Amino acid sequence: MLIIKLQGGLGNQMFQYAFAYILAKKNKDIITIDKSFFERVEKKSGFTPRKFELDIFNHNFTKASKIDLLSFQHLSIFNKVKKKLGFNYPKIYNETSFGFQQSALNLKSPIHISGYFQSYEYYIGYEKLIKKIFSFSIDKLDQVNKELNLTIKGKNTIAIHIRRGDYVNDEITEQYHGSCSLEYYLEGIKLLASEKKEYTLVFFSDDSVWVKKQFENLPYSKIFIDYNTNENSWKDMFLMSSCNHNIIANSSFSWWAAWLNENPEKKVIAPKEWFKAKKIDIQTLLPTEWIKL
């Protein structure tokens, strides 16, 4: 048995599930999901309640039972003997630091895994597989988004994701993550648009009023997306991945939109500082070909 504890929003859940999927494949095992994180529903400073969101993808997800979870927390006599004799037994693995850890790919079942596993290096050699399990179904789009997707496909587009929300309104979250500056976005737009092509800027944000005010005077065609909220937020990820290029926020949500973008000539601009609170090595988070500003 291989249990992955999911936590955070859609982007984080995708990082965790992708890692577990690869590990399960290496172990010839199946994934069981620990959903206990989603039982926390009270909003507190530094914590935003989330819902399980991976059901937007067409997979059968098996939920870990309380008995499954307890079997790792309290070893049976049989498993205690196996542990004492040096045999494989149910283990709990908590990610020890941010970034790629080669040893994590060598973990053996049965195991209960907890962490974020935010590194593209886990997917090396498995890229097609991960893109397949996270493929969006256009049939799930409503008519408005289907038409917008066609519009995006017919233009030279730059997806620009601006995350504000708890990144600016929650003091603890703001101090830890921070938000990308206006200068970062303007520099990114200038860099991509320097090829003198006719670009359409497609803005995605949880604070569309602020975004429109800041960017309305830019000399480019612009589209502002502000209606895919809550359980429909995945549609923004879909549309972002359909654009030619991406300027992402320090957000796992837009990271996945850029990584899933299949344009062979895409350019991705990402913030070189992912966290505000402290210096964390994000070398294995951002693919080498992405432009860091």
C-alpha cells in the first residue's frame, strides 16, 4: 500500500499526486489517498481551507480508511517483528526539505508519504505519463470557456497569472510567500513582446479589479478572465496552458499551467524568488529553460 497525504490547493495536489504516481509505478503498487487535510474547514490566519480537486481528471481515486492510516501510526505485533528483524514494514515518510531528493524515489511500499514534492526533476523520463494523467477534457468546459479557448488558440497569446487573495490579505501567508511585484509582470511582458509580434495578453487573477486598473493602459490587446472561481478554477489552468507563452506567479497553480503547455516554442517567465520569508533553493522547481526574473 502506498498512501499519499494530499494538502493545499489544486496545484499542490497535482505535485503530490504526480510524485506518488511515479513512486507507485516503480513499486508496482496502487495509490491510496489520505484526505484528512480537507477535513479542516475553518479559515485561520495562515491557513486557507481547501477541497479535494483532482476529480476534475478522469481517474478512479481510492481513499485511505482510518484503519489504513492507523496501520502506519501503530504497528501491529507482526510488523514490529518485521521491523526488528530488518524486513520491510509500513513506514511513514515526511519530506525533509524543499526541492528534489533522489532518495525519495527509492522509497518502498508499504509507505505513507507526506510533503509537497515540488520539483520537475521527479518527472524526468515520465513527462508524457504525467501529462497524460493531468490531461484536461475540453468536454467539461462550458460554452463560454470553449469559445474563449478557440479565441486563444487563434491568436498569439501570453497567459499572465497574478495571484493576490491570501498572498496579500492574510498577514502570515503574505509574510511567507509574498506576491510578485507589478514590475516583475511589466518586465516579463516587455521581454516577451520585444519580438514585435502582435500579442494578446490574457490575464488570470483572483483580483480582477486590481489587475484591470494596473494593466488597462498597456498598448496590447487584452482579455481579462475573472469568472472561473471556486470549483471552476481549473478552467483557468486549462486556458493558461492553451496560450502560446506564460508569465507565472509564485504559485503551483500557474506552474502547472506552464508545464502542461504543449507549445513547442513556448517561453515561460517565472519569479526567481518564490518565497518572501527566507531564501529557499528553488533550482529544481523551475525547469532550466524557463526565464527567471
